[in-house]
Amino acid sequence: MGLTELEEQASDDEFSAFADRLGAPLLRALVAVFGPHVGREASLDALAWGWEHWARLSRMRNPAGYLYRVGTTAARRELRRRDRTELRADASDHTAHEDHPGDPDLERALAHLTDRQRAAVVLVVGHGMPLREAAALLGCSISSLRNHVDRALRHLRNELEHDDAAE
């Protein structure tokens, strides 16, 4: 094996380790914002872009945040292409997953959050991601992330309490 082949193998191994560590949080964040179908596709698109551009991505200060933005761009492009009725159906199903059927009231309440609030609360509260990692992934400061989580929880509490009182 020549030096170039060894360098390529090392680069492939580095990306694989990066993708193993980042893949699940990236998927969770994009699904939280764009729903299960579009979020999964956006996650795959982002990781594929990362693979193709690993030499550039590996030198970035926040490669996870950059891939999140690549994923959001891919998701928005896909959503623009979708028919309006399909878009509304997917937008109301941000947290549903085949393995984890969700509470319809919670899903409805999550759909009323801003994209940032939804992603923050799903990552931090729903999946227990540390604040520092979630902030880096979403490309914001820890204090901004805390604000998003606090506002989301307040909104969810109010909306879910209102639903309980209506029954």
C-alpha cells in the first residue's frame, strides 16, 4: 500500500469515527425540525456531503454545526419541492418514529414550537444530549440553547395543561 492509499484509509477512518459520533444527534435534530421523512433524508444528504468534502470539513471549527446547516438546506430544498398537502401532513409529525410512537397531544404541541425551540428541547430533554454538544450542533451559544429549551418547555407545559383542562 502506497502513502497516498494509507492517507486515504486514515481519512476514511477519521470520517467514519466522526459520522459514528455525530450521525444520531444530527438525525435527531433534523427530524425534530423537519419531521421523520424529510429529516432522515436531510441527515443522509448532510453525511454524504461530509464524506465527499471531508478534507475541508475536518478543518472547520464546528464541523457538526456545518453539517447541520447542510442538512437544513437540503431539507428546505426538499420541502419546497413537495406538494402542500404532503408538507402539512409531514409537518404535524415531527417526533413520530416507528420504534417510538408518540403522544398525539405532545406531537401537536411540538409542531407549534419554532424550529430552534423544537430541535433544542428534543435534543436536550428528549434525548439527554449535553448542552455544549447540542449548542455546537445547532450552531448557537449555550445560553441561547438554554433560552430555546426554557421557552419550549414553558410553551409545551402551557399547551399540554390547556389540553388537559379542556378534557
